[in-house]
Amino acid sequence: MRTITSVKTVYNFSELSEEAKEHVIETLHDINTDSNYWHDSTIDQFHSILNILGFNYTKIYYSGFWSQGDGACFTCDSFNYQAGSIKELKKEYPQWVELHEFLDTFMAALKKYFYNIDIKLTHSGMYYHENSVSTDITINRDGAWISDEGHELFEDILRDFMRLIYKSLEEEHDYLSSKESIIETIECNEYEFTAEGDMA
């Protein structure tokens, strides 16, 4: 009986040829997005924003990012305006211009009704975009429906926010799918490869 020991040479990413590097990147193109967790930080961020504003029992849905019916939406059971929430969010996200625009517009609409609005959003249909949610808006003090004009105003504002959710998710997905992000993950995990760029 005899034992044969084979020796295999392996390389880290930076040691590979440019051709082998391209092969690695192509093979591991979804290394950052092949799980259901890549979006967690973005989803959690928007849940936090909605909860600070006073939306209760929120759920966020999305599909993306290449089909005509793709988009994002959120649902909620109720809304109770939280005093100081706008100021708190602007302080937490001082450079987020699009969020500030939404907050200002939403605040102006709430002010028209003395901040006494209740909102219920319900998902319907098989798609997840801003038009797949039905909106019920009442005036808290007497449970009365607001005017068609007021309902349309809030509906437009909330749909803009849903578009912001989708845009943020798409930007996060694009970043995680970028060559730079893929390489960073490969190097952080210290993966090793054959000379051709296959996983060792």
C-alpha cells in the first residue's frame, strides 16, 4: 500500500489574472443578493421611519427589479400622528433630501386637518407597487370620511413614499451587485481560487 499526496496551488483574488478575476466576478455575481436578507437593513429603516411617524402595524412588500409590475408598497392598520416625529427624522437623516421632501409635504397635509387623520392601507392584487394598495382615510374626531380632494392628496403623498422605498431598495440591490461590492465580499471572506478562477 502506498499513499499519494497531491498538492494544489490556490490563489486569493488579488493574485489572479485579469481574465480569472472576471470569471470569478461573473460566477459570483449574486454573492451579495442570493439570500432573502440583503434587503433587511433597508426594510428595517423604512419600518422605523413609519413607526416614528405614527403608522401602526406596518408591513412592507416589494418585487424587483426588472419587470413592469415591480415596485414597493406598505400597509398599516392605523395612523396616529406623533408630535415631534418630523423633527426627529430630519435630525436622524439630515442629508436625505427626498425623505425631507416627503416629510414636509406630509406635514402640510396633516396640518390642514389639525393632525387628526387616521389612515388604513390594505394590499390587494398580485403585484407589490404603489397602486396595489387601497387607502381608507378618516378624520379621527368623528370618524368621518374626508373629501375626495383630501383623500387624493394623502393618497398621492403616500404613493410617493412607496416609490421612495422602491428606489432605495433598487439602489441597495444595484450597489450589492456592483463589481466593487462583489470584490469586497470576496476579499473579506478570503476566498481562494484555482488559477482559472474557480473556487478552490
